[in-house]
Amino acid sequence: MEKDPFAEYPENTARRLVRERKRLDAKYGSSSHRHVLLVGGSGYIGSPLTIYLLSCGYRVTNLDLHVYGHGSIPLAYLGHPQYRIVAGDMGNASRLDYALDGVTDVVLLAGLVGDPITKKFPEESAAINDVALRRCIDQLNGRGLERVIFISTCSNYGLVEDDILVTEESPLLPLSLYAKSKVAAEEYILSLKGKVDYHATILRFATAFGLSPRMRFDLTVNEFVRELCLGRTLVVYDEQSWRPYCHVKDFATLIERVLASPAEDVSFEVFNAGTERNNHTKKEIVDIILSRLPDRTVCYSSNGSDLRNYRVDFSKVRNRLNFEPRYSVADGVEEIIWAVEEGLLEDVERLPNVYGNYDLPLLRSSAAA
């Protein structure tokens, strides 16, 4: 007997999902006729998202500039009949137009991601995260798209009192160029309500962790695990600062859920993406790792350069979309330890930019030429 795909949902939510699936199936035939453009689909989030969407029957096109030299990542998917790669800049009108051919939905992942890389390259950050992104957004209207999903960040909340759980309605206090660009993009997208022919959704992601084909070790959980797993001394700044965390596979599940949800549930809505049980201090992250890797050396220090401190309320995404992440930080710790111990990540030092957003080698080589 075939399993009911909506059995886990409350009855009223299940009815709406069934109704939406029938509407989309009538329009497109089935999920295999939904064609999703991932702008920045070769990255840390985009890679597991690609795997998940293909497994769900979607067609996927990936538009990516590969500024970190990670252009080999999509090779793993090229044999899939539902996958297409377009090398190019989201701000280039002709490349974007080519990538959009036949597309029904768009997920905007691309950009210089993270506080350090945008601080190191402010001009490039403005060109990509502000100018190119705005051009991309402006080119999406009039194509009859179903959904446009913009990936934002909980970093937008900045510095918050320890006893407060921020919601989607809380003030945004971005502290970095990265977060300021995300806030500006959010405001622009929300201003388009009633002016465009698609349904836009903004997802404010918690800090990501977990294994991905384009692995990153410049993220808290991943970095801490690898350093301690290799027996190195880990220096942790401001260990009592709070941050929410979420596994990359859970992000993929949420994005697909937005694609499949009734428009009235997601259209021009903002959702914090994560779960309260993955709100942790840096010290708690270290303790989780040390429970698995005892007798490692950790040094704590204050007055780090990253002032962010926030805990997040995820009740809206749970109540509206029935989304509760499957993976805990402990789950992510376990899988990264396994990957390191199995020797799957031995070229991290040799290819640092492939494993983190530290430099822009391809943009530099292009400028030199």
C-alpha cells in the first residue's frame, strides 16, 4: 500500500497541500514538470538541495559563477537527465535569460556568503550581493514563474538580549556588509508584492552545518569538529554567544516544502528557518563535540570580532509549514567526525577556497587578465 505523503500533517494542512498538488499537477503534469533554477546551485546549500530536488522528481538548472574555484562540484550531477548547468553571472542578462528557459521556479542562493568574505572584499560584495542580485530579481517578472525563494539569514538580527527569542517581526540590526545586503534585498523583494506575477518567499536561514558535496569549514560547527578531530588546539571567542544552527539537508527539505505549499501560505512571507532545539552557545557546541572527542584542547577568549548574539523563535515555520528539522547538532558532529576519520576530506589545506569562503581566486584571475 502506497504511503500517504501528507499523513504527518494536521488534517486542515493536509487538505490544502492535496489541493495545491492537484492544482500544480493540472498546470505542469507532475513534479517532474516543475523546473527549478538554483541561482548559486553549486554551493554548500545548493549542492544537497540539487540532490534532494532531483530525488523528488524536479528538473534542476544551476546557474553559478564558481568564484571559489569549486566548478567541479556539478560534475556529479551531469549524468542525470533532469539536470542542467549554466556557467555564468546572475547579473548578466543574457546568461540569466538562457538559464531561465523553461523554468517554473527560482531559488536565489548566490552571493558572497558570510561576514569575513564580504568584509575582505567590500567592492566585490557590493557588485554581487547588491547590484547583480537586484538585476537578477528585476529580470524574473513577466515569465509566469510560480515561486521565487530568496535565501536570507538570521544574522540580520545582529545583537539581541540573551533572554529574548527573536521572531520574524523583531527589529533587524545587521552588523556586517553581508547582513546589510540581505536586509536590503529582503526589503526590495517585499516591496514587489502586487507588482510581480510570482509568489516570493524569504527564508532566514540559521547557521548551516553538516556534510555537503561543496563542504565548508569556515562555519562554526564544521570548523570546531574538524579542528578537534585532528587533535588541534581550538580557540573559541565569546563562548557564551548564542546562535541558531540547522543541517543543510533540513534546509533542502524546507525549500521543497515551500515549492509544494499552497501559495496563500508562503506568498510574500518571511520565515525563520531552523528549530529552537538547535539554538546553542558556542560553549554548548564545544561540549557536544567533547562528549564524542574527549581530552581535546580548547582555549576560550573574549572580545572576538564577531559581535552577533541571538536566539531565534521558529514557531512560524513549524506552525505554517509543519517544518521541524530532523537533524541535531550532535548528528552533524557525528557525520563530520566519520568523514574526517575515513579520510574523505584530506585535501582541505591544499584547496582552502573550495572548502570555505576565504578568497576569490577566479575573480582575481579575471581581473588580472
